Amino acid sequence: MIPPALLIIGFGEQRRVRLPLPVFLLWPLILLGWICVAVAWPFTRGPGRAKVGGMLVALRCAHALRGLRIDIQGEDTNIYLSLI
């Protein structure tokens, strides 16, 4: 799975203002997290293994965000989030 590369935030009427944020700049940190989990997993036992497993779940959730779209419509403004 590939993590999201771009977060697009749109707000205002008819989403007139769109602001792309480069999430791909965080990919090295995600890769570092995967490496830490891969190294720590064989050496942990007991409660420590559950913590490493929690990190694994968090990293999988970060990868699953790709394609997420949120559209919030209010009376006077609209907000749109999209992870590409």
C-alpha cells in the first residue's frame, strides 16, 4: 500500500480556495516507523509486543487514508478535504 501523497483542502463557497499540502514529504518518517517496527518485533515479548503491534496498526491506518474525502457543508461556508 502507498500512503497518501497530497492533501487538498478547499473552503469557501463552491470550494473557490483550494490549498494542496504535500504529504509525501512525511513518507521518510513513515518508512522509519516501518523499519522500527520490523526491527523491534522479534525482540519484544509480553506487554511490549502489544505496543509494537499498536504501532503496526497505526501505520496501516495511515496507509489506508489514501482516497479519503470529507465534505462539510455549513450555512455560510463549505470545507472539503481530500487525500490523494
